[in-house]
Amino acid sequence: MIPVFLKDIIKRLEEGIYPYVIILAHMVSGTALVYTSPRSNLAFLVLITSFFTLYYFKTDRRFKLIVGVVLTLFIFPVVGVRNIFYLEVIFQISVFAALALGLNIVVGFAGLLDLGYVAFYAVGAYLWAFFGSQQYYVLHFAPGTQPSNLPFLLPGDAFYLFMFAAILIAALTGILLGTPVLRLRGDYLAIVTLGFGEVIRVLANNLDKPLNFTNGPQGITPIQRPTMPQSVVEGFNALFGRIVGHQVTPADMYNVMFYLLALAVIIVIAFVTRRLDDSKIGRAWTAIREDETAAIAMGIPLVRMKLAAFAVGASFAGVMGVLLAGSRTFISPESFSFMQSIGVLSMVILGGSGSIPGVILGAATVTILNLQVLQGLSLYLSQLRQSDAVIPIINFAWANLSTQLDPAKYQRLLFGLILILMMIFRPEGLIPSQRRKRELASDKDGDKE
Amino acid sequence: MALLETVNIIKRFGGLTAVNKVNFRLDTGRIVSIIGPNGAGKTTFFNTLTGIYQPDEGRINFNGRMLNGLRPDQIASRGISRTFQNIRLFANMSVIENILVGMHVHLKQTPIDTLFHLPNFKNEEKESELKAEELMTYVGLKGVGNELAKNLPYGGQRRLEIARALAADPLLLLLDEPAAGMNPQETEDVTRLFRRIRDEKGITILLIEHDMRVVMNISEHICVMDYGEKIAEGTPEEIRSDSRVIEAYLGRGAVAGQHEEKIA
């Protein structure tokens, strides 16, 4: 498919100091582009893809680490504060990457197709939404009838505590939902999890009576955030104020903070996933995925191991739910539709189920397609519509183009296309998962024979 | 001492009685075969022993305890390991990982050990890796530890299945048609391997096999099933000349003398 001379060039670029040069060049040019044209989607794409150049090329591990830290801890926040839309995109990528990594444990490792994963996300979100807002005092009021000036139940700083509580609560929910479900296999499991996902959403929608737990379809707001010390804002201003170009507000800093929190969660998830994968537990999960009958004959307790996968996956979604509630300060059942579950699933499949870098890449790709490419196209089309431009030959005026053809409305088409194309052309995903290569003594002996 | 004993076990599927009142006794340290025509209920009998099916009636005793009502994984952890008629490896895991899965019941690492790579975890992984390599050498799979199981040749996959079963340090090894699809040389090799497993590791072996060369060569005792029932039992010599066995294989009215050699 790729011409030979191109292959040669690529191969040469992977040796010596070239990788270092390419990575740095990519990162610097991306930063420069975004800096000079802070509204360009294209410039932003160049910057964000530098992360994957960093992943792709083999370099010294310390170099990778340092560049990674510089990118994620300095360049992304600063660029993001300059144009808050960028930060939103990066934040969403992080949130979805974390969710996809969680789902990856259930689908990628244990092979349990969970179509209701977003339920656990909802559990986390509503957990903090309830305790981090005035909802406790609204219990006896129908939605919309509560008096104003109700107090908050807990201080905003309890947020951090609830990030940990969510791990437990979501894991328990996972076990609770999983216990009746996990005896089923394959398609049956998928259907039942789909049902449970909807049950949680409908519960959130209807649990405004007899006691008003969730405020129904109107959702809960305002939800508190942890306090942001003035000194952090001032410090950021002093350090980066000149590069950012405007005074940084606490609101900006909140966005940065939630992005960093999401990043921290991703790192923890990736760490936990890797460690588990390469242990008794991870091997048992993979064995279950490969062949349940053989796995149980080897002494692997099926239901318990599946529940463990469900619980671990759920707990990650729970944490991200708390984070979402805090960052948005508003939660409604709409955020937890079936489409979200499918979206996360398509990220896992696109990236490569079972592969950590793959799943992160999948999350980034789908989110960027959604937030930037589709919306960029929409913007472009609407500009054309307002102009006098005409498509030559067929003499079609852009102004007559139906608004139904707004690309931003074609998110579902996009998910569908991704799933179909991946299944046909690359079922193992963009970055397929690989079994760890062990250094075995017998391998060396084997070569000699 | 009887390692395994079944008392009148019955397994029905709807109107079909696949295993009918089978009484079977297996002493420690022996190599015993179960033979019988296709559909005789041999594999169902295996599946009942390993807990994949629960017997409708009757009792199964293993190593002094009753197995009825236990799940397959619980039975496996009591010391029964098996291979499958149609190879069931974890195709997308490496050879060594397949064997490590076989050790599952013996690994004591906790999630905490695993997450923080505590000494417990590291030592156990190192030890089990070494043990897995030993097993690979033992069954004749040296130097392919990092290959995916699905990439092994057929004979290698059969051997890997045996290594995986051995990894659990079983008391009893159930082999379901282990020589199926093998050429004469390979068959001879695995037959020798089974004998070594019994002699060197002291593991009792119960096998289902159609290849009569294997059965007659290796078995100390043979049990014949037909239509779900045990129709005969005895040493290879006794089975060879048993008229009910010949009838089951060749049909009523067959002249015993003519067909003896075909069975043998």
C-alpha cells in the first residue's frame, strides 16, 4: 500500500536523533501555530497530535516523560486558558479517555459487552450532585417549588472526598447490577446491560417524587466546586499572565483544575489497568474473554471475576461522574443517554479494545471529530449558506441548502460509520493490544537448538 | 484407595439419558481409559465429573469428598484438571500465559500485592514463570513461550493444553481424546508423555480415546460405555475378547474372532 521509498524514509526517521527532532519540531510548531492563530481548529489539531508523535516514536523514556509533562501540564493549560474552547476540548478528551479506559476493562479485557456503561457515570455524577448541592433540603419540594436561599448540605471541598467515595459507591452499584446479569453470555448480556443503563437514566428522570432526589428532568443545579485559593489564580497570572495575554479569572482556573484532575484520574486508571492486566486477575479476565468453558475448568471463578471487572470499570466511571458534576455545576438525566454509552464503546473499538494507548487515541479521535471537525464543517457550511456562492455546473445556490444537512447533527452517523468501518477493515483497532513479551530463559536455549 | 468414585450417576437431556447409572471407580496412580462408540456418553460423563453438568441422580466422590453441587472452578481447585476434545486454548494469549492461567488456583497474590508490586507478587510471578517454563520443556514446547497459542501447530496446541492442565498440579488428569488428529509419530510421543506424567508426577490419568493403539498400549484398566451405560470393564486383554464390547462396536452377530484385530 505504501510505496517502498516512503517506507525507507519512515524507517530512517525512526533512527538516531530524528525522533527527538521530529517530536520537538511537532510540539513547537503546534504551539506556535496555536499561539499565532488562537481560533484555528487546524492549528489545534497540529498541537494535539504532537502527543501521538510522542507516543509513536521510540525515544529515551526520560525524554518522553519530560515532553509529556511539558505538553500536558504547561502547554495545554496555557493554550487552553488563552482560548477556553480548546481547554474544553482537551477536558472532554480527558473525560472520555478515562471513561473509555474504564469500559476497556469490561469490554476489552473481560470481553463483557456492556452497553449501559454510562449508568455508573450517572451514579457518580448524581452522588456529588445530591450531596454537593442544596438538593438535600429540596427533598420535600416538587421540582421548581423550593424556596430560594437554601443552604448547601456540605462544603465544596467535600468534593475531593466524594471522588474517593464514588469509587466505592459505583463499584457497589456495579456489583449490584452485575450479580443478576453476569450469568448471561454474549448477546444476552449486552441487551440486559443496555436495559440497566436505561433504568438508571429513567430513575434519574423520575426520582423527583415521592421524595425529590434528582429534581427530575430539570436536573440539579447549582452544584458546588471545591474552593479555589486566590493565591493559585495570582500565581498562574504571575507565571503565565504575559503569555496568556489577558487576566486569568478564577473561572479559567477552575477549567484548568478540572482538566488536571481528569488527567490525574487517567494516569491512575492507566496504572491500575496495566498492573492488573499483567497479573493473576488480568490473565483470568483475558481467559474468560477467550473461552469461558476452558477458563472455569482451570479453576477461575467466573462470576466473581466478571463482577470484579464490572466493579473496577464502574468505579472509574463513578469518579469521572463526580468530576463531571463538579466541573459543569449542573447535571440532568440527558447527559446519560444510551448514545453516550455507544459513544464510549465506539472509542474503545476504534482505538483497539484491550489496548491502553489505543483507547486513549480512540477517545481523542472521536471527541475531536465530534467537537471540532463536525462543528467546523457546520460553521463552514453556514457561512457558505449566507454567502452568494453557487455550486458551478449544477447551478445550486448554497443559500438553498437545507439546515437539516448540518454536519453537527450527524454525530450518530459518525459513530455508526466508525463502528462499521472498523469492524470491516481493522477489527483489532488503530493500536491493537499486544500480549506482553516475557524474557524467558528457555527462549535463548531454544535459539541454540 | 479410590481417588474417584461415581455411584449410579444419571444425566438426562430431555428424553435422552446420556449417562445412565454409571458406577465407576478409579484408584490412585492408575491410567484408565474410557472407550465406546460415538455418542456413547463418554464426554458427557467427563463433563459431569468436572461440574460442567450436574448429575440428575447419583453421587460423585473425589479424594474423600463429594463433588455434587460444586461449580467447575471449585472442582478444578480440588485437583481435577482436564483437556478438551476440540482444543480449547486461550488463543490470543501467549503460550506461557496459557500455562500461568492453569496455575490460577495456586496463586496467592492479592490485588494490593498486584497494584503495588509488593515482594509477594514479584516472587510469585517469578516462581510461576520458572515453573511454567519447566512445564513447557516437560511437554516438549521449549522456546515458544511468547508465541500466541493460536500460532502453534496442531500437535503443539495439544501439548500446550496438557501443560496448562498440569500447571494446576492436579491429582487427577482427564484427557478427552488427546491423540485425535495426530499422526502415528505424534501419537507415540504423547502416549509416552502420559506414562511419564503418571510415573514421574504420580498423577492419576483418565482418558477418553478412540485410537485403540493408544488405549491398548497405555491403559491398565478400560471401561467401555455404550448408550450411556457402562457395558464392560477390565484389563485390555479382557476387553479385547469381551463379546458385548465387540457387539457395541461392530453390531450384533459379528463373529468375535474376525473383528478382534480391528479393535486391537
